[in-house]
Amino acid sequence: MARLDIKQDLKALNNAIAAENREKFASHNIYVINVMGSPGAGKTTFLENILPELSKHIQVVMIEGDLATRNDALRIEKTGVTALQINTNGGCHLDAKMIENQIQKLNLNSIDLIIIENVGNLVCPASFDLGEDMRMVIVSVAEGEDKPIKYPIAFLEANMVVITKTDLLPYLDVDINVMKKYIADINPEAAVFETTKKDGVYKADEVVEYILEQVRKKKGK
Amino acid sequence: MHETTLMQNLIATVMEAVEKHNVTRVNRVVLSVGKLSNALPDALIFAFEALTQGGILQGAELEIEYLPVIARCRACGREYQADGFPIICPDCESKNFTIISGDEVYIKSIDIDCKKE
Ligand SMILES: Nc1nc2c(ncn2[C@@H]2O[C@H](COP(=O)(O)OP(=O)(O)OP(=O)(O)O)[C@@H](O)[C@H]2O)c(=O)[nH]1
Ligand SMILES: [Mg+2]
Ligand SMILES: [Zn+2]
């Protein structure tokens, strides 16, 4: 019997395609955000509400990941933003190859920002680089204040965290400051924002400013 | 879950080696799994067994070795092993760090029988 040393990284294939995607985005000056969060955290609602404002300033395209439906892409298209749908047919995350297939359909010269809504799942998507510039984690107060320490890997690599549904705080036994402390413990460099829905009006003002600033920084390079 | 994808990649890589080296039998595959990789050992073994039915890999043992999480402190530069969350520098207590290793999944080696040439 012989032992054969292999040392082959099983994520190498995904990482290689992610690197190609990243190069393609860079050569077209496109900023890319990978949005992750549990099912129902409020990812699509957040995006529906910031897209109209973002679109006033820059050209945005959405890529929607979902197990089986086109529901989220249809919701996004109502805002006037183009949304491509990826169905993973049960797969728990998007991978770099799926993104590569979608960007072939786009005219990259006219795009400033691509936002990818990953499959609703706080665990698996964090392990798959897509070629993005920013990792955004969306977590709702209704999930409980301990989620950042129970699912640390997603938060560890996040550049931006959005805490949604703060309008529900009066009805929950959740301390948002504890949640923020847990996030800061794991990743003190992440930019943290809150969104709320009051009297049917969704508020996420500073978020739009922050995203525009990141997009402009990349363009300015 | 994505353990199946990882095992498909593993089998493809092992099969390349099998063809290149005239392998008659694979006895063991040693896999190194970082503690931050989100890959569950039971799910890896289950996927490995399911995907190797009927092939040259059937019956091979999948040995999983764990790799610790190594972080480098951005404040004082120290490299340290992180054994849980939050990750804090043992010297200066800074929570600013870069992960050096611990999220990888890779095939380390395989034990094989070869045809004599
Ligand atoms: N009260 C309140 N409800 C919200 C808020 N944001 C989202 N919701 C509700 O939460 C539910 C889930 O929202 P979605 O935006 O579909 O969540 P998602 O993260 O995109 O879900 P998946 O794509 O299925 O993983 C919907 O019923 C929303 O109306 C908020 O700020 N406040
Ligand atoms: Mg959604
Ligand atoms: Zn230190």
C-alpha cells in the first residue's frame, strides 16, 4: 500500500471562478454586494425599498437566488430594476459558477452596481465566494439577539450588517444593544445599520448613502 | 447541504489520481477540514458513502482531520489559535484580526494499492 500526497483544496474550483468574476467586475468598474441572511430576515423587503433611491443615482441590476420560485425577482422588477433569477433547485447557497452564467446575459458596460440576494440561509452561503466586493448580512430583531454568536461565520466576514424589523422591538423580548454588542465582539469593523417600518413607511436612509459611497470609491480608483 | 458538492469535488480529484497512477484500490482518503468551514463530518461521510457506491472508491475509509482556526491580531501582530467566539487576542485583547487559516477543506492524501508495472 502506498500513500499519495494530494493537497487539493476542494473549494479551489469555486474560488478560481470567483476570482475570474471579480476580475471581470473590476475591469468594468462594477461594485458587487452579496446579501445573506436567514429565510424571512427581510432581505427582499429591504432591497425593494432601497432600490428606487439607489436607481436615481446609479445603474443597478439584481441577481436573485431562490430554491424554487421567481417570487423575489418579480417583487424586485416592480421597482423598475432588472432582476435575474437563479433557482438552485434545493441547493442551499449560490456559487461562483451560477453568477458567471448570469453575468454573461448582461451588458456590463452600463452597470454600476450588482446586488445578489443569496438563498435564505445564514450558514452555507458564507462559505462560497462569488467575486463580490461587499458581504452584507441581514438579520431581523425577531430572530433573537444571540444570532450573531450562534452563526458567527456569516458575521465574521461581513462588511455590513443591517438589523431589520426594529419596529417590532416593543413586542419582543429582545435587546437590540445586546445584538449590536455581539456583532461588534465578532467583527468590530462591520458597518452596522438599522431599518424600520413605521405606519407603512420603510426607513433605511443612511444605508443608501453608505452604499453609494462604496460604489463611488470603487469607480474613483 | 453543500457537503455533497464538496464530496463530488473530492471524488473527481481522487479519480484523477486513480487514473494517473494505475490504482487498483483506494483504502483511505484523508481530508483536512477547518473548524470554520461549515462542513459537518457526519454529512461529509454520508455523502462520501452515497457517492462512492459501485465504484473503485467503494469501501474506502474517509478520515477527517480537524484544522484549528489561526488568527493574526491586527493590533499587535501576534498569531494565535482561536478556540471559540468571540475571537480575542490573548496578548492585547484586541478583537481586530485576520483569519490566517481554518476555513479550508482539502484532500491531504490517499492510501492506495497500485498495479505493478
Ligand atoms: N414589521 C416588519 N416586517 C417586515 C420588515 N421587513 C420585512 N418584513 C416582513 O418580513 C417578511 C419576510 O420578508 P422578506 O423580505 O420576504 O424576507 P427575505 O429575507 O427576502 O426572505 P427569503 O428570500 O424567503 O429568505 C415579510 O412578510 C415582510 O413584510 C420590517 O422592517 N418590519
Ligand atoms: Mg427574499
Ligand atoms: Zn494583539
